[in-house]
Amino acid sequence: MSALFLLRHAKAVAQHADGDRARGLTEGGRDAARAIAAAIAERRIMPSLVLCSDSARTRETLEIVLPVFKPQPEVLYEEALYLADAKQMLQRLRRVAEDVRSVMLVGHNPGLQELAVMLSDQPTGPLMSRLTTDFPTATLARFEVNLAWSALERGGARLMAILVPNAAPVKR
């Protein structure tokens, strides 16, 4: 069994002179990233591979979260993940090496939320209700995956928990 973690970047500033990709985090966003990092550490979430969009806001979110991972995972910053849709992210996950047991993808909405909904094997219930209603910034969705990465498909993962900064976790 493998683990998949989908992390939405923390709250970003509204504009940047160099364009959308250059938008960094707000102070509140940095606080939320620290809160989700604490929740990750408390639950001992330790991905062996992190796939991260190359935008400033995803990089900055990951920089805040990264120190809680022991040992440090392999990190790949990928231009193709910037504002990727659910299908593009799924295609990327299918290229993960089969020996990788735990992956975190740090990305953007709406694609990340759509991917989470697409992957879940449960169409209803409290977790799916939460997931389909809202996927706020700095939120983490945790999945169990019983398929090879190359075979990952719609409904191919079990949604186990949703962690939202400064809120009670929603679990299966």
C-alpha cells in the first residue's frame, strides 16, 4: 500500500508585478503553512517524494513544511504542475516509480481539489462532503493507494483524512 498526500499552497498575495507565478504567501498564509506543518509533524507524515509546482506560493509553502520531514524526501519542482488540471496531475502521478511508497503533491486549485474528488473511491460520506464543499488554502488530503502508481485511476484511492489549518481534522 502507498500513501498520497495532496497539499494546496497556503494563501497568496493577490498580485505581483512579475505575474501570477511570482505571487508569494501572505503573512496569514505563512501562519497557515506553519499550522499545517505542525499537523503533518504530529501525524508523522513522511513522503519519500514531493512533486511541487514551480510557482512562488507552492515553493514557499513547501519551504515551511519541508523541515518537519525526517528523513528529507526527494523534491522535484515541476513547471508542468503550475495550475495543472486534475488529468495532468494524474498523468504525472502515473509516472512515479513503483518503488516509491509515499508521494506528496503540492499544487493549486481548482485542479488539486478536482484530483482529490476524482481519486476517491467513496462518492459520499463526511469526507467527500467536506472535500466537494471546500478545499481551502494550506489544506492536506491523505489517501491510501492500493494500485501501482502507473495504474492509478478515477476511484483508485481511499480518502483517509482532510487536514485544514486551525480546524479539527476530518477522518474516515
